[in-house]
Amino acid sequence: MKRISDKRLLAQVAREGSTLSGAARRDFLKKGIAVAAGTVAAGTVAAETEEGGTLKVGEWSRRLGRGVVTVPYGSPSRFESHVVRRNVPWLTADAVSSVSFTPLHELSGIITPNGLVFERYHAGVPEIPPEEHRLLIHGMVERPLVLTMEDIVKLPSESVIRFLECPANGGMEWRGAQMEASQFTHGMLSCCEWTGVPLAVLLEEAGAKPGAKWLLAEGADGAAMTRSIPMEKALDDALVVYAQNGERLRPEQGYPLRLLNPGWEGNTSVKWLRRLKAGDSPWHHREETSKYTDLMEDGKARRFTWVMEANSVILSPCPEKPWSGARKGLTEISGLAWSGRGRITAVDVSADGGANWRRATLKGMVLPKCLTRFALPYEWRGGNLLLQSRATDETGYVQPTLAQLREVRGVESIYHKNAIQTWGVEDSGAVRNVQIS
């Protein structure tokens, strides 16, 4: 076989090509590339390397690829077409008031691509021309404002990386293990870089009155989605967002404008934001009935439980990424942890259902109210395992077991299920969703 690095041929292509110009140069280079590729491959499936090994030479190495701007926006490789959001058809009566799930198990790092951020709608996705959109700030303010998108993007902005989670994430698992996929047990969760104007800046511009203790946030969708936000949160870290991961919001994420309340229930981060009304109570003028509540075992309900508690999930392995067929020996157990209370400070991993724990390594950036990667080297020689991860945040809060959570909350709730997740790994490497007491 011909060696891959034919230095004389490549030097000739470079030397002779440099003396030409225009169409002649382009034609020469095309021929040179074709000759070089043909010399390398010569119709074979492998070629020798300088070190004596072999390297597969595919058809893609023997022809030119597509040119620039063939796909003006760009798209994932067709070999990644399986990495998509999915829904559970029986979960809701209609898709316009439903949810899709992020494929967490297929992602790397902590940033969720815009096209994979989970969706939650109450009346479908409105298509709003940005030049027609307005944000009204009124109520208990000195100077009511009506702002265009052009007005908003000219104001001082901030960019932060924060997770966004639906409070019903994992809600189908309260009574028992039901979904054989991490995408469905934990996929109402994403993490992005968000860019927008601090809500505090807008309230200062409008002159919020001292008696204003709450904001009513309203969306421009068909449901006129509304939520009451305490003024303390509005003045702390809330953002009025117009960009996500470096580009303008996508329609399903609130284009052209949304509210972001970092670390809080995703439903408080009202999308398609069109109105902020300052008032002295959470239900001023009876414009909002309530927010999501958490039903307790005794029939009472918790309310104003905005903060998303510390949580974690192992994503390698998981039902969609088993160890079946994998080479036994040294591997890595890895996943994600997060907390609406602040930074993750530790993640422990157990292979025996919580009897023994080992401290995992936190990888990459560790930011407040943000997804955090963790990993633990593990020597797997087969045998059954009960894999768990347990997160601790900077407030000292420790992710509870399912038994601990049920003891306090019962099984009637839908929201805030942040119990330790258990994956049962079989000797074959297959992974199942299991619950242990």
C-alpha cells in the first residue's frame, strides 16, 4: 500500500498551485486533491501509517465535500438525527398544552443546544413579529413604560449560564418507577447561556413604589400565562431575556422576550413576556388565581415553593445508554447535578443502593443555579448493581432518598420530586429504572 504521507506529491501540489491564479488555480487544486486522495486510497479501505498501523480511508476522503453556505444556518450531522426532544403521547390531552423532554443522556458539557431545550406550552407557540411586540410595565410605579424590542436591547444587559427546570420534572415517578428512560424521568431540564436586561434595571426605570411587593408577569400566548413574582426575586437575579446561547430566543422558548427566574420553577419564567404589573399582593386585582401547588398526603397543599431543590441523575449508564456489549473493565459513571439554591459542592455515587458511597469529581465549570457534571472512575466486571447519585449544594442541603421524600410529602404530589434516582444494572449491562425503599 502507498503510505499516507507522500511529501513529494504534496509539495509539488503546493508549489505548482502557488504559481497559478483564478480559475486555473482552482482547477489545479481540485485535480491535485483528487490525485492525492487517489494516491492515498487507490480504491483500498485502509492505508499504512508512518507507524505501521492501518487507517480506514472512506469514500468521504476521495472526493470534495460540500461548499460554504450550502446550509446557511447549519444543522447537526445526519448521523445524530436520533438526538431529539421527545414527548409522552398519553401524558396530556393535546400537544398545544403539553411538554417535550431534553435528551440529557446524549449531551456533553453543561450547555443544552437551543434545538433540544425542553418545551412546555399552555396554548401552543405564538409567532410574534418582534417589531410589533411591546412590554408594558405598570401598576404601582411612578412612570409606566411601554417598551419596544429595540428599546430593550439598548439597555444594559447581562449574560448568565443557568438551568431551567419544570417543577413537574420526574412527576410521573412519585408512585412507582414508570419511565424506562432518563429522558422521561429527568428531561424537563435544560441549561443555557441567557442574555437580557436585569429586571431590577427596568423597575428602576419605571420607578417601582415602596409598597410594591409583587409583580404580575403575563405572557402574550393564547393562554395569557400569568405568574406572581415576589419583588425580592425581581430585584435579585431575574432577567428579561431576549437571547439564548448566543442567538435570539427561539419561538418555543419565548421569542422575542421572556422572563428568567434562575433556580426557580420554570413556570415562573414566563415566556412571550408582554406585561409586568407591580402590586402589593400576589393576587392583586384578582388577575391570577394561584401558581402550581404541591399536594401533601394529609390533603393540604404547599404553596410558594418556587426554589428547585438539589437533584442529580446518572446518565452513563442509564436505560438509553446501557453497558450491554461494552468492554468490561475500567469505565466511568457520569451524570449531572443541579440546585436552585446555589452551587453544587459534592456528588456521591453508590453502586449498592446507598449502602456505601464514593465521592465523584465535579468536572468543568461549577456555577450557581447551573448544571454541573460529575464523574467517577469505576471498574466493572459484571454483576448486578444499584447505581445512585446524591447531590449536596452550598447551603448544606442533601438530596433525599425516595423514602425520605415520601415520608414528608406522600405520593399524591406531581411537583418537586428530587429524590435519589436508582438505576438497576444487570449482569448483561442492561439498565432498568427501579425504586428501592
